Amino acid sequence: MDQASIDFSRLSFVVPGASVVLTGNYGLDTGQLDFRGKLRLQAQLSQTMTGVKSFFLKALDPFFKGKNAGTVVPIKITGTKDQPSFGLDFHDKANRE
């Protein structure tokens, strides 16, 4: 803990079909979140949707293919504990595989 902030060097969890590994910090006083990491899915990106969306996502499957995973996507969690924001993190070069 430094200045009412907790730094996480590796925070991970697993749910059926996916795993997440994050690094970042949490502000104890402000509830501010700043986490970045990777989401690994067993499925290919196109398999996460159905219909027309699945068809168009097939073109992106090769760009998100991971080692020992169907899909690897860089993600970020920002905002506050009461209003978190989840998104893709293509701007963080250190977060790319």
C-alpha cells in the first residue's frame, strides 16, 4: 500500500472457458480502478457470437489467436468501483503478446 493505493503485480482468475491476468492498482480512498491485462478464451473470437456477427468476426480470428488459447485480447478496467469501465486496450504496447 502506497498513498492509500494497493498495487497488484499479478491478479488472476479463471471461469469456465476463460482466464484473466491483470496488473494495476486500486485507490482505497477514491475507489479508482486502473487494471490492464489479457483475457484468454478457449473459443475463437468468431465462436463468441452467432449469425452475421460470427461470420464477420472470422476475419479477425487470426489477429487474436493466442498460444495455447483460442483468443487472447488485451483488456483494461478503469473508472471507479461504483462505475467501472471495461474495454479493449490496444494502446498499451507493454500489454501485447
